[in-house]
Amino acid sequence: MPFKDRRPSILLVDDEPANLHVLKHILQDDYRLLFARDGERALELASNERPQLILLDVMMPGTTGHEVCVRLKADPQTEAIPVIFVTALSNPEDEALGFELGAVDYISKPVSAPIVRARVRTHLSLVRADVLRQTRLNIVQALGMAAEYKDNETGLHVIRMSHFSRIIALEAGFSAEDAEELLHAAPMHDVGKIGIPDAILQKPGKLDADEWAIMQQHPDIGARIIGEHDASMLQMARRIALGHHEKWDGSGYPAGLAGTDIPIEARIIAIADVFDALTSERPYKRAWSVEDAVALIREQSGKHFDPHLVNCFLARLEEIIEIRDRWAE
């Protein structure tokens, strides 16, 4: 089998062969290089090859670098590829325009080899970090979906309720970063159901006392599955798994916590989870209307749910319904 070059790929775009030669000399030992001498060829290569980074000249005949950048960012297949402008245009206004069009950095000609190498390393490391974050989310969602499938749920449930939770959190004053972390942690809320027998999870009728006692173990099972870690997202996921069936008035389980003793992430998940469960059709029930589901959440404010978070939910209800419709089953 021929050797596959696994080095990061970089697309170099410049209408002057001498400039491409300089960049090639600087980068060829560490990266797999692609070359284009005009904007249209650059767009073709970007679409077909999906390089990890593009170094793009601005002043080119025909399609300019600015136009290339705009078209890259308008295409869902290439919008995430970071673009560094490499150009003789060095006025602050030129740099500002480049960033406005979507570039992540700006290197002035004539280029300095150490600067080119440093900027390329920096932006490729950010690409790798983004890939790791997305991979982490995909794994967490897959684990959450595994639990939901045991309970006659669908994988879309964990996606919807995770996004509902993020929106409620933002309205409640979470920072964008913390709300994003909640989005990543939320799919694991019911992972403990993996440890509950199918005969109980999928029983069409009401659970008897012994069965209900077993069902109430799933928050503790989920916390054990997630474990105790230094990573803040997994710490949050554990708090959610343990606390999302607690109730504001203390009547929930497994610990009978009340009010603000329940972690706020778990209180948010409780609303998001119930709203999606009510408005989704399942083999054992019809979907409630949005109006009926909202009425129940209002009625349970101060009982099941944190009143302040209910208000946050209601304030962003239009966005939540948009997400529900976008991820409809």
C-alpha cells in the first residue's frame, strides 16, 4: 500500500510563481502543499481537497483574494477553512477589510520565514482544537443517544434538549462559554438508563413500587458511568445526571434536594427535557401541543421547576420552538 501523507495540507494562492516558491521553501518540510495561481483554481482546490489552511494573496488578476475569501465563507463546505491573507497591502484599512471578510490573520510581504511558520502553527493548532471539541461533542451525543434508544426515545431528543438548555442558560445569565459547555454536557443526562433493565424502561403501563425503585437508580448509575474527572464539562455532566430529576419543592429523586441546592445546570435540563418529552410522539403516547406543554411548565413553576428558569424558558420560547421544528422527527 502506498504511503499516505498525513501532514496537514495548506493551499498556497498567488499569481506570482516567485512568491509561491518562497512559501514552498518555508513550509514544504512540514506540510503537504497545494498551489493555485488564480482565484478560480483556488476555489476549486479548496472545495475538492479541503485543506486545513489557506494562505491567500489579495491582488490577483480576475478573481481577487478578497473575492475568493467571500466565496469560501459563503460555501458551507469551505466556510470553516481558516484564511490568512499574504499581501503587500499593509495599511491598517486593508488589514481591517481582510478581517471583516473572514480572514483569521494577515501576513505582509515580503514575508519573514519565522513569522510564516509561527502563524501557520498557531492557526493549525486552533483547527485541531476545534476538531477535538467537535469530536468530544459527537462522542457525548452518541453516548446520550445510546441511553435514549433504550427508552424508546430517538437520537434527536438529546440534540433538541441540549440546544434548548443552551438557550435557557444564556437567558439565565450564563456566559457564552458556559452555555456552550452545558450544550456539550446535556446529552449525558440520562446515560444511567443504560443500566436499567429493558423490561422496566419499555413497560407500557405504570411501574409498580419495586420497578419504580429500580428506575430511580438511573441518576446514580449515570453519575458512576460518567465518573469523577478534572474536566469541567464532565463535572457538569455528572451534576446533571445526578440532579435532573430533583424538583424545586424537594419532591424529586434521588436525593430529595430542593431549591438552589439543586445544581442550576440540572434545573435547566429539567425544563428542557420535560418540554421536549411532552411535545414528542412516542410509542406509548401522542405528542402534546406546544401550548399544552407550556401550560404544564407554567403550572409546575415553583413545584417541579425553578420559577426564575421557567421565566427564562418562556422569554426564549420562540427560539426554542424554532430549534424543535428544525430537528423535528
